[in-house]
Amino acid sequence: MKVVALKDIIGTDQEVKSDNWTSRRLLLKKDGMGYSVHDTVIKAGTETHIWYQNHLEAVYCIEGEGEVETLKDNKVWPIKKDEIYALDQNDEHLLRAKTDMRMVCVFNPPITGTETHDKNGVYPVLDDE
């Protein structure tokens, strides 16, 4: 059994920040669960291009409001508190935050914790270090 407290992640290398978001990585590949879990805050007024070509992601919004635009069809999906969206086809998308959004994100395959988006919005598949 493993218990992870968010307060113990903040300020460590498992808290990864960009201009648009902060990802607190709670469970990682090294934990052997077959997925990773992140507590992510998306900053209000931002738009982030994301295309997880190597990962499937499910995102549960626990605070805030925004939208996801899937780029293959330009469909806009409003997202608000207590809703989940699943990028089940490695969907290239834009994530826009109207307010600060707090999300619980699950990745399959799991990430190692050091990944950041490349110029195409992709996380590489990395081995544990």
C-alpha cells in the first residue's frame, strides 16, 4: 500500500511547472500501477496545445471552467467542475481555461515524472531513471 500527500509533492521534482500549468505528479511509472496520476492546475486565460501521441489521458475537473477543442474536427467541448473528459484517440487538442482549473489527470502508459510537452504538445515515452 502507498499513501501520497499532495503537500509532500509540492516543491519537489514531482511538481513540474510551465507558463500555463502546474502538474503535481502523485503516482508515476516507478510506482508500478500501470498508469500515472497528476493533480494539475491550469492557469486562467491560457490556451495550451496538447497532443499526447504516446499516451491516453482521462481528465476529471474538480475546480474551475474551460473548454477543450479537438483539432481533427474543431469541436469545442465545454468543461466544468465535476466533469471528466477522455482523450481516448490520442486527440490533438487545445485546452483553454476560463478560470483557474484544477484537474486530476490519469495517463496510460504512466509517465516517469520528468516529461514536459515538446513543440508539438507531446510527452515522450521515457524509461525510469
